[in-house]
Amino acid sequence: MLATPLLAALSETYPEARFDWAVTDWARPAIASNPRVTEIIPIGETDLRKGDWRQIRQLVLRLRSEHYDTIFIPSGTAIKSYIAWQAGIHQRIGLNIEGRGFAHTIPVALLPGIRDRGAQGLLLAEAAGVPKHIISKVNMEYWPAREERASVTQRLIEEVGWLGDVPLVIIHPGGGVNPRRTNLLTRWPEERFVILGNHLKQNHQATIILVGTAEEKSLANDIAGMMAGKVVNYCGKLGFGEVSALCEVADLFVGNDTGTSQIAAASGCRTLVIYGPTNPALSKPYSTRGNVHTLWRDLSGEVGEGPFTWDGGITADEAIAAVDAIIRQPVDSGRTLSILSRKRREKD
């Protein structure tokens, strides 16, 4: 997701160019519906840094057969630099971090202070001649299919009973599990989600929907069971596209440092991401629209530093203050009303 601003900048500048994307199986859903991508080139189930040489050789041969003019590598891994070189792609534009971009024809150094991965990727766009006025406006992008938007609209009316008259808040309390690593410490404590959810219901009359994977359904059930009143649990029932469609009409998304939070921000939803052991300066959703808000406390300098715990992390009161400020900001409800108007008439 954090590489989609780079794709958007290149596509806007070179609209006649064809853009293919090489991606692992687990990351494929993040860009599968992107209309700027012509073809997706599968890398395999695992990251190249964990793959075997057979996997790497297959990718080299595939890239060589396509006769690409240029390749962009928005990460500082030596193996990707090697693959692009072996594939015979004439122009290789990529980040050069500590010499790992040794085979790039246009090595791009990181600028001091730029740690955000979305902004790092856009350094490659600048190296490729993308004008600064385009770079300054691009965001992460995700497009749900028309069918996914229609399905979500039907669910909101028939199952949730939401017609846009009260705030709609999407909460993802899970995350921390992917093929690269598992770190459940990235999850904000469930009791704090309960306190936040109850505040949203009691003080903003919000409709709350919990989202996540099927494996996170039990976690969401526990949270929903401790909240006052009805809470909808859609864990395991929605794909990425439907979650994105849901966020397009929601007033707020609250989640941890996960891919779901990235998709929510890419949809344009006002997004609050709560960080614990990870630093938002490195992985926060990239947006120039002002819709991304983060909460984090740097505990690295604490006396007696040890393994991270949430004891000194973001509290429920801090999250409540943040969501109050966000919800009180004006929001453009035109899209929500237009999506729901046809269904309302049908229901009437």
C-alpha cells in the first residue's frame, strides 16, 4: 500500500506507459484491484529475502521475457537490485541504502529526515522526472469493485440498519500477524477498545462495526460482548475490497498498525492508528489529505527499558480525546448520501 503513491505519481505523469507489479501472494490483495496496474507478476508465497534461488531465478526469467524498459525498486534490499540487474532491465531506479542498491542505474539516496516509506518511494518518482506538483498531491490508493460497494450498501441498510443519520465507526482490534512476522504486541489492549467503543456509542450515538480476519472473530466477540448495546461483528465476513467500501462511507476508522488501517486511510476515511512497539514515522499510512491521525508514545528512553508493554502506552482517555476531536471536524457527507439514496428509495 505504501508504494501506491509512487505508482499514482508515475501513472499521472506517464499515462501512456504500462505498469506491471511484482508482488508476493500475501500482499497481492492490496493492489489486485488497482486500475493503474496492467499485470501482476507473482513472486511466490514468501518474501524474496526468505525465498530460495529457484524462486529468484524464475522471477529473473519472467522479468527478462517481458523486455521491460524500466524497473522501480522502492525498498533497500540487495536481492531485488540483483534480480533487476540479472533480468537485463536497462533502467533500474531504486533506493540505495548502505550500498544495497549496487546494481541500480539510478541509485536514489535517502534524504535526511525522510523515514516514511510512502515518502521514500516518491523519491524514485522525482528521480524519474515526475513534477513536484504531482508528487505533492498523490496518496495511497485502493479501489473496491462496484459489486463490493453494492454489497456493503445492502449490508449497511438491511443488516446494520444504518442510514447515515448517526456516525459510523469501523474498528479493527486485531492485526500483528503476517507471513513476515507475528507481533501481537501491536494490538492495543482489548479493554481499551471496549472503553473507547462505549464512549463512541454513549456520547456520539455511533454505530460500531468490528472488522478483521476469521481468526480474529473471537477477539472481536469478546470486545463486542463487553460493549453496551448492539455492536456488529463482521470479522471473517468481509474482504479487503468490502472493508474499503465500508470505510468510504464511514465517519471514522480506528485500528492498530496493520494493513487494514492502510486500506482505510487509502479509502479517504478519517483514520486513527494507535501505535505501540512500532514507530509511526516508519509505517504510518501516507496521505496528503489530512485524514490520517496517529497516537504513539516513545518508550525507548524509559529507565530500565525492557520488552514493550502497554502499561506506559496510549491510554483509553487519550484515544477518546483524539476521536472526539476527529468526529467533531466537518466531513463531506455527499458521497455517503449519494450511495445510500437509491437504497433508501427502494426500501421505502
